[in-house]
Amino acid sequence: MVGNPLKLLFLVGMASLHCNAQASEASLRRMEREVTARLTFEILWHDLPQGLVIPGSRPVKLGLYLTARSLFYCSHDLSACAQYRLEAGQIGQRVRSVACNPARPPCDQTRDDTVAVRSFSKQSEPAADLPIGPGPRSIGGLSPDSPGILWTMTATLGNRTEIIAKYKRMRPAALSSLTEWIQRTHGAAGYKSITISCFEPSDPVVHLFGDRPEKGPIVFSVFWDKEREEWVFAGMLYQTDDRGRIAQLKAVVEAVSCETVRFK
């Protein structure tokens, strides 16, 4: 016996809407985890957005605004606003940041993080002037002229001691491939050893410290290039560069060391 085709079409449509809503919700939760991981990374490596106050173990609230090109946040609890470029749907490089100061824009007229982040985003993207549309939307479906997605989240970041302890417990799945790459590409470069810091899969780069007896210490960073399927240099600091910054990064690498590659 064949059912009512209109009723079946209605049920299929409702199921599709429910699945899309669940997908959108899952995408937002994933983005929240990325935001938390990025803030934790920035605290660990002394790479803080302008004005950011490390909150310790207390939960903090953030207002988030997502467009096709960027992710923005403002947080009175963190005293900071920041903008990040989106790369393949994930948080990429930080573009800019400002202090979230009650006496200055974008946080001077309100204690509402969502109002503040909208004001902050309008300074960068014309699309941020468009009204926020109702209902959930898939992150992957945002077009360049989309009004974007505005929401709030709560994060617990921890203090530096807690973050260091968390990183020390990590054993990244990609550690073996990075170790093999270092052994293959740096064996004849005058290194006595290269120490690899532990890292999250979502971290933008992995920091390493190189002990070079003849040329002096070096700190460099690498990342996994998904298109080329190999590790790639992101930047480096030599002995002739900022020695204070080298010493600071070396201390963090050693504090959260995952592996040390030694050369004969």
C-alpha cells in the first residue's frame, strides 16, 4: 500500500531541516573548540592579542561573529577583541587585535560581547553591516556577501601552569612524521639536537629549538601543508635576532618537550 506522497514529502523535508540544524550546531561547537585551542596556544607561546588578560581557571565569555572570510571575537572578560583569517574553514592567521576597554571603542558603549564584536567587525568587512539572518546556517555555506553568524560561547582556558601541564601530556599522532622529516632534512646542517614541542592538531605551527654548537641556537616553526602533504617552514629566529625572544621560546619548547632528535 502506497503512502500519501505529500505526507512523505513533508516528513522528508522536516528530517532534512533537522539534519541541517544539527550539522550547523556541530559546526559551531567545532569552531568554539578551535577558538579555545587557539587562545590556549597564544597564552602558552606569549603571543597574546592586544589587551588580553590571562583569565586563569575562571570561565570567560566571548561574543563570536563568523563571516565567509574571517572569525571575530570580543570579550570583556578577556579585555580583548581579535580577528582571524579563515583558511579552508579553519582558524588561520590573526589579522589584528585591539583591547576591549570600557573607555574606548568597540567596547565603550556596551557590556554585551555580541554588540562589541559587531562593532569591531564593521571596521574590517563591509559584509558585517548586513543584518543577521534568522535561524542556523551551515558554516561551510557562508557566501562572501552572507550576513554571517553571531553567537556567544564560554571557555575555560586555565593559567600558564595548567596549560603547560596539559601540553606535556600530549602525544600528537603527527609526531612520528615530524621526527622523520627532521632526521631526513637536518642531519647534515650542523645540529647537535632539535627539540620538538608538543602540539595540538589545531595549532597553527609547531615550535622547535635547535642546538647548533658552531652557529648558535635557533628557534624555528613548521606546519603540515595538507596540499603538499609535507612539513614546511613557517619562520625562524637566529642568534642575531631578538635574543630575549629566542630564550623565551626555548624555555617554552623545553617545558612542553615531546621529542628530542639527536644527531651524531
